[in-house]
Amino acid sequence: MNHIVVTGGCGFIGSNFIRLMLETYPELSITNIDSLTYAGNLANLADIQESKRYQFQKGDICDRPFVDSILGKGNVDAIVHFAAESHVDRSILDSTPFVTTNVNGTLTLLDSCRSHETPRYVQVSTDEVYGSLGDEGFFTEETPLAPNSPYSASKAAADMLVRSYVHTFDFPAVITRCSNNYGAYQFPEKLLPLFISNARNDQSLPVYGTGENVRDWIHVLDHCRGIDAALRQGKVGEVYNFGGRTEMTNIALTRLLLKLLDKPDSLIKYVTDRPGHDQRYAIDCAKAESELNWSPQISFEQGLQETIDWYISNEEWIKNIQSGDYMTYYDQQYGGRLA
Ligand code: NAD
Ligand code: DAU
């Protein structure tokens, strides 16, 4: 594999993936297509922008002539599709961009790949398409799709389109579904970077509802290694789940963060719950372990400390974002920045 196209490479996971791939494969070159929405940030890849093996093309995955101009060059061995509207709270406030990018954008890519005979396609999806678990059990690749938010519904719709193209056109796709990622370069509307940033500034941490909702945390680089394994070894038409085997309630994670940052629990503020808030996500990743020889390598203890250290050493990165178009769901509900 010499040249791949990545969509959404200026976001959190895409930028980590591009950096990891360029480090891991000295012969590989990458074209990154990204429209630079509020979540896309050129600073995420500032360290590699001069690399001769990296090219950035600003553009929208819904723009077929633009996508054709990249995939039609004839040198593309694979496409790894990250670009999406990714934040559940925003999908509750306005679902339209989610359907536009996540559904129509994916369809545009599929059609362009078909007409240019792109040899390999990876759909980066999410465990949220499976819906919500009770206290017991895990999501497997056989779990029926039951998305609960407009975000997860749009991701499930995209997955169904990919599945239908495999079935109907022998389209060479695999789908990956991962649990909650954490690590460097995550947009600070998401729980971990938001809470680290707020705590550092002695601002409240808005915990939705009771804080008893459970997420399964995985380091972003473990997810990226899984996507790479699916890209190279995944069987066409198959789905691969990735998770970190690190289940935690939001309130336990919040208390742990405050302890590591040496800040008081009094910063915790319980706020109105997210509508339709999924109770629990937990991934069974046995298939990826046995078929892709993948397993998460980074312990939560080590990864969380390194992540905290990264946000502390990169406060300018967050400040530059916060001066732009940035509002959390909580801000939107209650007006203004959190006190
Ligand atoms: P992100 O919001 O940080 O980044 C999304 C990127 O896509 C941004 O750079 C944005 O500019 C770009 N983009 C959005 N719309 C576009 C369009 N129409 N055309 C071109 N570029 C566009 O998202 P993320 O957290 O890095 O997630 C990446 C992918 O991984 C998404 O598909 C998401 O559903 C999936 N995923 C995320 C997680 C997680 O925990 N963050 C877990 C599982 C799966
Ligand atoms: O599971 C994978 C998914 O993880 C990805 O598909 C999504 O793109 C990604 O955003 C993430 O979704 P979540 O909704 O789980 O992540 P978020 O960081 O928004 O919230 C994590 C949990 O914390 C969730 O239960 C809601 C809660 N929360 C979140 C925020 C932002 C709070 O209690 N307060 C907050 O301010």
C-alpha cells in the first residue's frame, strides 16, 4: 500500500491516524481531504505539514467533482473515511448537518470510489449504532443496530449504505465500530478535554443527569492501530469492533480527573440530562483480537495521565479553539460560558 486518502484528517482521530501511519510506514503517502468545519483544525497536523509524504486538500466530501478530482488520480490504494459530524449534543440541537455529511457525504464517497475502482474502503463507525446496554452484556458485531440519537442514526444509515454496496456491487469495504476515544487533539466539547480544561480554570464540570452513565474508554492510538489492522487484514464486508475494556461511570471518571488535577469535587455540577442519553456502552472486541491480531496496548492509567499532561502542555491549542465557534450543549441550554 503506497498511497491512501483519509477523509476528516484534521479532526481528532483522523489527525492521530495520519501521524501514526506516516511514522509506521516510511513508504506511505497520504492525501487528507477535510472541509475544516468547526472541528477541523490545521494545527492538529502542524508538525507534518511540510512532509513530502503528506498532502492536504480542503474540500467537502459531499462535493462529488471535488472527491472525483482526488480519487480519479489513479494512485489511490485505499480510502479511510473519518469525516463526520461527531458530537451527539450538536445532533440534538440540529440534526441536518449530520444527515448531510454522515449520510450524503458517505454516499458520495461510495459512488466516487466505485466509479474509480478504489481497491479498498474503510468506514470508521461507532459503537453508538448499537444503541444502549443495561447493566449486563457487551456489543458484538452481531448486535442489531438500534441507534438512539440523530448522530448515531446518521452513522448507522451510513453503515447500511456501505453494507448495501458490498452486497450489491462487491464493493471492497470493511466497517469498524469503536467505543469512546480519548487522547491528544480532541475537540474540547467532548467530556475529557472539556473537563480537563474547565478544572484547570476552576470552572464547573457539567455532569449530565446522575453521572451514572457508563462509557468504555480507549486510547485514540489503540483505535488507530485497529483501523490500520482492518485496512490491511480485514475481510471485505466484515465489521470489527474496537474497545478499551475500560468501563467507567461518568461521575467516577470526573472524580478521578479532579483527583489527578488536584482540584476539589465541589467543581462538579449536576445539570439537566442529555435527552435520550444512552446508559451504557461496552464492547466485546474478541473478533478483532482473534482475526486482526489486535488488542488495546495502552492502559487507561498511563493513557489518561499522558492525556492530561498533553492538555496542560498545550493550553494554547485549546485557547485558540475556544476563541472561535465553540459552545457546549450545556452552554447552549443555559446561555453563556460556564461559570
Ligand atoms: P471530529 O469531529 O474531531 O473530526 C471530524 C473531522 O471531519 C473534522 O476535521 C471536520 O472538519 C471533518 N469534516 C466534517 N464534515 C466534513 C465534510 N462534509 N467534508 C470533509 N470533512 C468534513 O471527529 P472524531 O472524533 O475525530 O471522529 C472521527 C470519526 O470517528 C467519525 O466518523 C466518528 O463518527 C468516528 N468515531 C469517533 C469516536 C470518538 O470517540 N471520537 C469513536 C468511534 C467512532
Ligand atoms: O462511543 C463512541 C462515541 O463517543 C463517538 O461515536 C462520538 O463521536 C463521541 O463524541 C463519543 O460520544 P459520547 O456522547 O459518548 O461522548 P461525549 O464526550 O460527548 O460524552 C461522554 C459522556 O459524558 C456521555 O455519557 C455524556 C457525558 N457528558 C458529556 C459532556 C460533553 C457529560 O456528562 N457532560 C458533558 O459536558
